[in-house]
Amino acid sequence: MTVLDTLDADVRAVCDRHLALSLLEGVVLRVTDGYRSFAESAQIWQVGRNENGEEVGRILTRALPGYSWHNWRHAYDVCIVRF
């Protein structure tokens, strides 16, 4: 199973189009994340925060578990591989 397989079918279609259009412009993207469980979202939310949830460093997300589109298979992250 790939990251793309974790996405909702409609979001997968958008992602495929995004990747294809980027490639036409000479930009190679890699999908780095798709579906996230609530537990994974909680771990990512905790980055940059202390045990009380106070911000103490670089914040990766402001979305609590259940409030991230990733939890519902409606979001994906990309990074640029080649520009």
C-alpha cells in the first residue's frame, strides 16, 4: 500500500492531477503523508509543545486529532524532489 492508497478516491484524483500538472512544469513532487490516525495526529500536534500544550518550539500543526483533514483521508502533504 502506498501513501496515495490511503486517500479518499476524490482526493486521490485531485492529488494525481496535482502531481501531473507539477510535472508538466518541470517540478517533481513526492507525496509524503496522507491518512493519519488520531494517535499520529496527537504525536504531530505535540511537537513544539510542552506537557501542558504550551508552545515552546517550532509548531508542526495547529489541528488537534479529529480536526485534521488527514484524519478523514482528505489531505496529503508533498515535498519538492526536483525543481
